[in-house]
Amino acid sequence: MTQKMIGVCGGSGLCRLESLTDTREEWLSTPFGEPSDAVVIGRLAGRQVAFLPRHGRGHVRSPSEVNYRANICALKMLGVRWIISVSAVGSMREEIQPLDVVVPDQFIDRTRHRQDTFFTDGVVAHVGLADPFCAELRKILVAKCRELGLSTHDGGTYLCMEGPQFSTRAESELYRSWGVSVIGMTNLTEARLAREAEIAYATLAFSTDYDCWRKGEETVTAEMVVANLCKNAQNAKKLIEMIVPAVPLDAECSCHSALANSIVTDRADVPPAVLHRLKPIAGRYFEN
């Protein structure tokens, strides 16, 4: 039986977790291709943790090049039931200052070139995504951020743009008019797939800049983003150390049964090759 694990998806500035002990690397091949890097599996506070840098070590994959399906499938294959995402974001609100941490509760999608569902080629599923983050996991993240004394924003909307370029000023002003809190390039795609894979998912979004909307503010650059993200890296690592033992590893939440009543294609009509491909994700729903 696969051991239950907690997954960590690291973003810019978080390519490794030194606090893991008894580590090993797993290079996994999934039915959806190769993940961004080897998954580093180790122990933390008596729990099994699977760490995956979404852009690969050395940050070699742009947001549009990340194979999100392979990343989430690899974590599912290892037994991950909860994913803590660490992400760099731009602030779209005055009160969210650079180096603050936001634990968002909503998304807006502005991506264009992503494969963001496992259910294609003869099978259809419609999972609920009204509340795209796991409420139970969010509570833990917020509590631990505050316990660490970080400037923390509970809730907010994460606008997921395509990238890899940053926004134009007109786009940035438009998004602000929508009431969004932060802007990033990766997390909604992960959240969609995690929900289909029945994995609970929540995000630690570290603000690195004010995007390009703030008058008098230096125009956002990659150098600025990376510099501020590196300042937050130690806080991110401390938070992971605090969050992992607080996750109710054996508990059940609605995320863990998201596919129940969501697959609308009759099993008899699903091509055999597609059934085989979906086995790691939804095998229990297609068993005889």
C-alpha cells in the first residue's frame, strides 16, 4: 500500500528543503510525461514529505513549459494527499507589501497555453472548483504564518497569467479593477489538476513586488523578483517545518473525493488506452 505523504511544490527561490532527512530521489515516468525534476522524498517531523521544484532545479522551465499534469500525477503516484504550494506573486493591492505572505482563497484564469485537465481523448469529468483551495489546509497555513509573526493576508484572489513576460500597465490596471489581490503564473493550473487528482491543495503566496501599476514604483524586473523571493526563502522553509506536522494526514476532506459523481462518460465508452492512462488519477472509479 502506498504510504500517505504531504507534497510541497516549490517555486522561484525554493528549489530544495534542507530540513528533510533520510532523503532519496525518485525519477518518475507518468502517463502524462516527465515531471519537472526528480521528486525528493524525505522525513520531516515524523511525516513523509515529497518535494518537487515546479520549474526544475536551476529554474530551467518557464511557467508555460512546466508539465503540470506530470507533476501532479507523479505526486499522486507517490501517495501525496495534501499539497503545500510555495509561490512568488506580484501584489495588486497597496496593503499587500513586498515580502508579505498571502494565503489566497480564489483564482481568476488568464492562461492560454496550458494542458489543465487529465480528462481528454474520450473521457469527460467536471469537478467542482467554486472553492479552488482546500479550506482545511488554508486554515493551517494562515495559522502558522501568523504564529511565525509574518505579515499575513487571509484570503484574496490570485490571478494566474500565462507569462513568462510580466503584465503591461494596461493589463495590470485592468486586473486591479477586477479586485484581484496578487498575480502569478503557475498555481491555478496546479490547483485544477490537484482537484481532479483528489489532492487537497493550498498556497503560500509570497509578494515580491507591486507589479507595474503603482505610480512611482520601480518597474518590476526578474532581478527584483528573485532578490525579494530569496529574502522570503528562509521564512518559507520555516513555515514548511511548522505546517507539515499540523496537517491531518489521515483526515478526509471533500477534496479527497472530488471525482465522485464528476465523471460523466460511461466506463464502457472510454478507450482502453485512456483508461490505462488515467489509472493513477482515477483508477478506483473505473474498476470493474
